Amino acid sequence: MEIIHAKGLPAPKGHYSLAILSNGLLFASGILPEELPASQTDSFERQVISALKRAKGVLEAGHSSMNQINELSHR
């Protein structure tokens, strides 16, 4: 098991990690958009794009890519 750290992304708070690599599978959770200025937070599209860019960075740090996503969900 390997804890994944991504350059250029802030470390998660508390005892969380960006992702865990275990037995060839990368598990990532809680990837949020960057802190946007108040004038931009009303744009759902900007928030989604930001979160996906961060997800891409986490996947690449875990030697994976967006093309290898098996399951994706949101809340």
C-alpha cells in the first residue's frame, strides 16, 4: 500500500490522503475544486473543471490517468 502525494496540490487536512495505491488499484476520494474567488464560485462549470483538473493530477501522481477510471461518483 502506498500513500499518494501530488505536487502542486494542497495536502488534505487531518489524517486523510489524496489517494491510496494498493494491489495495482488507485483509490481516490474527496477531491474538491480549488478555492475560487467569490465571484466565480457560482459557476458550476468552473467548479467541475477545477475538480477534474485536480483529479487528473492525483491520478498522474499515482501512475494512472483519466482513461483508466473504473468508477466515478459525486455527491
